[in-house]
Amino acid sequence: MRWIVLSLVLLLAPAQAQQPAAPTLVTRLVKASNELEQSDPTLEDLYQRLKKLAGFERYQQLERQVTALQPNAPVDVPLGKDFRVTATYLGKTAKGHRIKIHWVSGKTVIASEKKVLKTGGLLIKGPEVGKAWIILAVAIRD
């Protein structure tokens, strides 16, 4: 009798539950300025949101990094020689991905936020550099 029950359990149970692929963090450092000659075509997907946030006509992508995320494990993302982002993935909810972002330049903290990222991601307005602004764009892809 035990063999029959054990056989049924083994046949009806899935072989192994597939783990979903780890999400990836896409981090972009953007310069917003009216003094640039033209906007960077790689930022077309963000143009309207960047314009709403910063109000400039032209944007240039300074750096782009794609990093694999693991739950509750901080990931350090260097962005150029001056900026660094530490991101901790907190899991997925019905509203989106939860993440903790810590953005620094040298020893200066620019932003430290815990957010739920929806499809479009997150834009954080950073420091003013001359007549330009530096903006951090963060998105999570499944």
C-alpha cells in the first residue's frame, strides 16, 4: 500500500519547480543640458519623462550598466569615475519590483530611496554641474 501511495505522489508531483530567472538592473547616468548639440538616440524611451523631470531639450547618456540581481543582496554598480550606485533587490510585488537605491559621488550621498519600480523605472535628479543636471535612470527587467 505504501508503494502505491509513494508512486502516485512521485508521478503527480512536478520533477522540480523551475526557479524564475533573476531580474536584471539597468542603470543609466544621463546628462541633461540645452548646450548639447543633439539628444542621444539611446534615450528615446526616456525622453518625455526626462523632459518632464528636468525641463531640458537635450540629453546624453554618460554611462549604462546592466547587473544581475539576487534577493536581499546588495549590488555595487560603478557609473563612470565619480558615481556609484548600491542597489538591493527586495522582491517582486503585484505593483512592481521593490528596490533600495543608494547613489553616491565620492563620499557624498546624492539619494537613498526605497521604491517600488513599475514598468518605466525610476528617474532621480542629481547634482547640477555647470549648466547641466546629472540624472540617474534605474529600471528592472525580468
